[in-house]
Amino acid sequence: MHKRGKEWIGALLWSSAGLLVAACGDAGPAAPAPRRPLYFDVKGLLTRQVEQLDQRHAAVTKRVSLRGGAVETVRVPAVKWADELQILFQADINKAALRGAYSLDSVALPGGALRRTYTRRPGQPNAPVALLSVVQQGAVPQEVSATIEQDNPLFSAQKQLRFQLQNGQLSSYEVQGTQKLVLFDTLRYSAAGQVQ
């Protein structure tokens, strides 16, 4: 992959994350002591994964495609995992402002796994995660997926995030999305990583 292309993808993902964070920021006074998470703790899970990946100096093979173009593959031996997985943290629905914003549905799957689906309730404009789905075997998560939507007069975006774990460790992750700025064409992109 050309250096310029990598920089562009990084800027795209970072700018998207930045817009989402800016849209959801809490400008109020300091929050009280943190409560026990009401919903599945995506942030806690990913924070633990970052620590594990850093400790074992895990590498990643990444596949990236822009505008439906050819998929480019690159192996990254030294990864800053907190930066690499930053976009997945956008699936966190445990912010104080989102308490009560989601309904929960649980379904037993073949083999004893359980799928919990958190769906955004109507009339929740400050909740960018439209849907969060978690598959667990007992207390161990196996797959987490989310649909994230953002829409305002200047910018609209939708992302599908998914990451999988094996034996409690992150094994793969992917992001597919579209972005549309006023007066510009829609940008489609996809990025995926296989942890090594």
C-alpha cells in the first residue's frame, strides 16, 4: 500500500472517530463516580485486549479497500494497539447519557452460545450506535458487532464494526462504512485486520 494511501485511511478513520466523539462529548460538570455498566462493557473488553496485545507484541495483517477499489494487504509487525483499535471503541454504549437508550433481546444459539442484541430506542438522537450484538459462550465473548450511524446537515456516515475473539483473545476485526459530506460523492471503505 502506498504511504499516501495509508495516511489517507488513517486520517479518514481518525476524522470519523473525532467527529463522532465531538458529537457525543459531555460538556457538563464532572460526572459522579462510575457506575457498574448497564449494557455490555465494550470499552472494558477492548481495553483488556489492548493490554494483552501490547504485552505479547502481536502483529497484524491488514486489508484495506477504498471506493470499491482493489484490496491492498500489508503486514504490520509493530502495532500501537490503542490507536489501531480506536474505531472499535465507538461501539461503547455505556456512557451516562445513554442509560435507558437501548432495549435488550437475548436468543440462545445452537451449541449453548447466547446472542444479546441491544437496539437503540426511538427518539435517541445522542446515541450513534443503532445496534450492538454480542455472542457469548458463558461469560466469554466470541463476537461483537455494531452498526453506528451519524447524520447531521453537513455529514452522514454509517459503519459496520465487527470483531471476533478466540479463547478470550482478539483474533480479527473489520470495519465497513460509507461517508457523505455535503457537495461531495459518497466514500465507501473497508478495513480488516487478522491478529498474529
